[in-house]
Amino acid sequence: MPRFTKYEDIDIEARWMSERLNNGDFDYWMIIDAKYLPEWAGEEEARQMGGNHLVTLSVVSPSEAGKKNLEAAVESLGADYIDIKKLSGEEKADMLANYGVAATMWQETGNNLRKLLKEAKEEARKVEGLFGFYMDRPQNRMGATGWDFIKGDIGI
């Protein structure tokens, strides 16, 4: 079962990241993001989404995303002083997730954050065991799969 370490924690959102995992072809990280919706998106949006918390489990692979997406992620931060070669795998995964080059494996809203985090970790265990099957699932209505999303090829 993947182990998660709290990577970031601010008032309206928190992020946990797994250790480096490998599917036999490349390294990847699983990321659990928790957002407090009333502050992040507004009270009305939280009501419409069905709860105060949104928890997402995603997969990020810096090697699959490639240099072009890493450079674009750095540029989006306005941090051209960052040397990509000196970043750790975790730092690259974090930047790519923030930039949107990640495959969503599971997502749920609700009012019990502890329960949602437990569900996300249980889902992570399933994803690790059935990685290819999860990655094969469509991520959008255009049919782009998780394999496409971790490469930044979302079909637009």
C-alpha cells in the first residue's frame, strides 16, 4: 500500500504525496489533494458539489510528462530561475500536478474529511495493484485516458 506524506498544508487545501512508485516502465507519484470548498470555490459551489471537502487522487509522472511540460509548469509559476535538473522527483511531480499534467484516478466530495482521506488511501491501494486498468479509463469526453493525461495530451 502506498504511504503518503503531507507535502503541503495551507488554510484551504492540503496535499499528500506517495513515495516514488514504479509500474515496470516508469516512476510515478500518487497525490491526494484535499480542498475546503467554501473557501476555495465559494459557499454556493460547495453546496452544488455536495459537501465542504473535495478530495482527489491523481497520478503524476515527470518522465512521462517530459521536459516540455516541466518547462511550461515552471513558466506558469513565473519562476524562470528554477533549474529543472536540480529538482527532486517529488518537486517535479508537485509542479506538474499544479500545472494540470496529472491523471485523476478518483475524486469525491463530502463533509467528513477524515472519511474521504481514508477512502482516497484505499483507492490508492487499488490503483497501485491495477495501475494499467485505472490508466486505461477515459479522463474526459473526448476519450483521452490517464496515459494521455500524464503526458499532457488531453485531446485539445
